Amino acid sequence: MIRTVLLLSVFVAGLATGQAPVKVFILAGQSNMEGKAKMQLMNHQATDSKTSKIFEHLRKGGEWIVRDDVSITYRGRHGGLTVGYGSGTCTGVELQFGTAMGDHFEEPVLLIKASWGGHSLVQKFRSPSAGLPPAAKLDEELKGKQNNVKKNNEKRNQNKPLPTMDDIKSGYGVSYRAMMDEVKKTYADYGAFFPSLKGKKLQLAGFVWFQGWNDQYGGAENEYASNMAHFIRDVRKDLKAPKLPFVIGVMGQNGSKPAKGAMLTIQKAQLSMETLPDFKGNVKAVRTDVLVDKTAEALYPEWRQRFKEWELVGGDHAYHYLGSAIWFNRMGGAFGKAMLSLMNDG
């Protein structure tokens, strides 16, 4: 696996003197880091008397605030932090996390968001030092994909080439490399993306990881702890930040019910990162199940029968935290609180 190495010159860009450095935070993961709170729901709850206080600090004059002290880049979009920087036009944890950072720091804040739905830590986000899976597993994967192509060729009278072992191997770490490329690109082009930041020094300040669902299958949960530890160490090495504060959003789609099976295994793996000797005091795992939106959770089993009511509290399935704007807001706030505690302890 090829290690993505970010050139040191990228991380000393903008060395203007006498200016406060821009605090940079990387937010990475899969679909729940993308964010799944729909704008229809956000707009309703922000104006409903029962829920408006939760969002009032994010609005002014009846509109969502666009911050000029917190910038964000995500999938080719960049600008001042506001709603809509999630999946499509949805919003995620970045809104409240970035708000917490902006309220805390006098310096400008920059969020670099790198997330893709359905990407596992065992494969696509697998980091360099984790290496490739055993040869037997790779052979099994190759045979399975070749058989699928053969069946499709026969069914559709096609002649698509069969995947090779190189094709299989290249899939491991593809999202890790894409994440690092996104960081590198932002550091290289931030002056063009954000004219107000041009000439300012960028200071890497923290990393937030929110992922886990796709590692519940095929036994991947049993190596999650190992892969997570490799990931943190590799991120710090490649970003030349050996003690980079690292917040892990612990899987919590179980909500009020106790987790079990593979989800419980991943939860324990994520929580265990705090206890590793080189992670003590610089890694914090944040439970997300305890932040559950109980109103959305209670209505979800009947969402089809009570759809009009459901649209006023949620908008997605359990694996996406019910699409609850309240739940995503709480998680972003909790990640921000954890990040600030790590930075203050350091």
C-alpha cells in the first residue's frame, strides 16, 4: 500500500508574520460524517416553539447565519460555515462543531471535511501501516468479484474484463489517500477558496472521526481496534502532527437500546483508543447513543403510518441517526466540547 506523504512545504504555507494562525480541523468518516439532517426538518424545528431554542444561536433575523470567522470546504464546495454542508443539501455535525470552535477561538477556523458514504475502515479507509489483508482473503475476494463479472457478462452478453489482483489491492486505502489528497489540496489552494484567509498561516489543530457502520460485516468488527490504532498513528505521521488531538464519535445508532453484536464490538474498540499508552490525553471517544433524540426514536417504528408527523422530527433510518437534526446538533456539540478539552489539556 502506498503511503500518502504530505510535503512539509504544504504545511508551512502562508507564513505571514504578525497574523494569528488559522485553526484547521479535519472531519472524516462515512455517511454520518457526511450529515443527514434535511433542510425541511431544520427549517421547521428552528421555527417551532417546541424546538427553536436548540437552534436559535445558529440563526439571526429569521435566517441561518453564515459565519465569516469559520470556513469550510467539502466536495468542491467552500465558504462560510452554515447549513447545507452535509449530504446533498443536508446538514451534519460540522455545523455545531464549527460553531463551537468559532465561538471559542479568536483566530479564524477552517474545517476540511472528507467523508464518503459506505466506506469501511477495514478496506477503503484502511491506513498504510495496517497493511493488506492475508493473501487467502485477497484471493477469496478476487474470485468472488471475478465470478460476479462473469455472471453479468453472460446475463447481458457483455465482455467486460475480469478484475485483477492489482485491482483488488488498490481498493484498500483508497479513501485514506483521497482524504489526504483533500487536505493537501486545501492547503495548497486555501487562498483561492477563501480570499480572507490568503497569506495567513494554517495551524493543524485537530481531527474528528465519525464512522463504523460498514465494519459490522464479514468479521471486520474484530479488527476494528487494530485498524483504528493504525489509522490514528498514520494520520499523525502523514500530517506531521505526532500529538494531534483526535476525537472519535462512537457508533450510537442503537440509541436508547443497548448495543449488541458487531456494533457493540466496534463501540468497545472505539472507546478503547483512549486507554492506549500513546493515546492517553490526546484521543477522546464520545458516545453518541446517549445523545439520542428520544422524540424521533419513539416515532420511528411508525414512521410510515404517521409520515406527516415523522417529517417534523426525523427524515432517515436508524443507521443515519434517524436524520434527526437535534441528534446531529448534539453530536457536533459533544465533539466540539471533547476537542476543546483535549486542546486545553495539551
